[in-house]
Amino acid sequence: TAGHTSPLLATAAVLSDGGDEIVCLGTPKGLEVTLIPQAGYRLELVPPVPLPRKPGKDLVLVPTKLRKTIKATGEVIDRVRPDVIVGFGGYVSVPAYFVARRRGIPLVVHEGNAIPGVANKLGARFTENVATSFPDTDLPHATYIGLPIRREISGLDRAARRAEARAHFGLDADRPTLLVTG
């Protein structure tokens, strides 16, 4: 869904405009493999460590897989030498949060959902720099800032494009349109 990648790209655009170098960390299985290079950012890959929701063999293997991914993440971070690590949740964030803590690298966590995910619940315990998209998100040290969105969306002149969009999708201009996503 690019739920973690979209706010990452919006934040990266603002930071790179300010002269900051951006290096992204991802897994070979996510949408970031396409979206981040298309946006012009360097992408470093580490193995994913999904957290199974049911007991079984995959759950037993999580500690071993996590150690390997933390090691791979540490190698990337040692090579890149970031001033700060910013995490948006998901599989790749947990190893980055552990490495940031071990190396003493400042950490910022952004939670884009009203109900925080497992990765950001952990990350919020490692830093006082926690940003949320919703005012009542239950995380330690949380500061509500909203969801970073790309300029292509925030700068869209909706009124000017409304008739064009309705025509494109064959929608009746005299009837309300409801878009449901999820």
C-alpha cells in the first residue's frame, strides 16, 4: 500500500530541498524498491523480518532472522554514517531502531496510523522524538504533527481539476461522489 513509503518520500523531499542527503532503507519485497529510486533517492536493501500473527515455525525463526537483519542494517548504517535515523514503521524499521539505539544515533519515529504498529511501539521506547498523524495516538513522547504528504497532493488545485476528473471517470457532476479506500 506504500503506507510507510509515502510519508517517507514527502519528508525526504522537504529534507533534500534543505540540502540534506537522503539514503533510504528498505526490503527487496516492498513497493519502496520501485518508488524510492523513481523519486531519485538511494535505496539500501536488507532482508525483511515479518512478524507472524500466529504461533508456528515462522514465529520461532523470528529471533534468528532479526539478528541477521540487524547485522545487515548495521553494515549499511556504518557505511552511510547518518546523522539521524527517521523511521516510519514496517519490517525495516525494527532493525534500524535497534541499530540506532546501539550506535547512539538520534532517532525520530513517525507513526502514520491512529493505532500504532508493533515497530513504532518499540521505536517510541528508544527516543523522545515521536511524531504522529493523529492527535490521540497512544505512544510515549508523541507529538501530533499530521501526516506528511507529497507536494503533488498538497499542492493540487482540486477546484480547477474537478471537472476534468469527473469527465475522466465518467462521473455525473450533479451527483455526489464517494471514494472509499482502505
